[in-house]
Amino acid sequence: MLQPPDNSKSQSSSNPNTYTPVKTVAAPIEQATIGRSLVIKGEVSGSESLYVDGRIEGTINLTDNRVTIGRNGTIAANITAREVVIMGKVTGNIQCSDRVDIRSEGSLTGDVITQRISVEDGAILKGSVQVQAAGQKNDKSQNQAKSVSIDQPKAAAAAAGA
């Protein structure tokens, strides 16, 4: 009687083995890590995501990737990336093609240009924020989009009041 359960376990264990490669294939996210004790002065650029728990002074240019500043991370640099997540301290301007996320323990001193921004309770943000539309082709189309979005609520309010 002990053999059938062992056989069934080996069969069931073969199923998770077939699923394990699927998870492994989906899970790898190429991400470089700058540890707590590392200090970089200069330009950081590349084609993979970056997690910073150390210190960077200069510029960070990862236009198609994510930059995550860990709780121990200290950045004195301008950042250009697809997405920036701040849990540490950043001093410098940020330009994002997608989104900036400042977590509750994060701090940013500098100007932000992005499509989306999230600032949690307790986070610190000192600087200007410019939110751009996804199709940021020219300033005229953005101004027209803003005026349309402003006019629509006025029209709805006028219709509701009439």
C-alpha cells in the first residue's frame, strides 16, 4: 500500500516540475543591483532595470527600464527612465515615459515630467510636477486636450443647470 502513494507522489511531483520551467521563464526580470556599500559617481546607462540601495551621483539614463531606489538608496542625479519607484532619497530631476511612484518612506527633491504619478501618504515631494499625455507630440495638442477636458465638465454642468 505504500507503493501506490509513492507512485502517485512521483506523478504529481512531475506535474510541478513541468510548471516550474514556466514560472522560471516568466519570472526572470533582468535587473542590476547596486548594494548598500557601493558609491557610483558619473553616468549610469544600460538596457536593464536597476535597483539602487547604495549611492549614485551624476546621471541615470535607462529610458526603457525601471529604476527602483531602495530604502537605503541615496541618489543625487537626474533620472531618465520608463518607470521610477522611490523608497529612499532622491535629489534631482526625473523624466519618465510611464510613471513615477513615491512610496511612503521616499523623498524626492526635484522636478518631475511623467505620464502618471503616485505619491503615498508620508512621502516627501519638493519640486514641480508636469503630467503629460501619452501622445506627447506637441504642446498644441496637449493644450487642446486640456481645454477639451475642461470644457466638457462645464458643458455637463450647464446642461444639468438648465
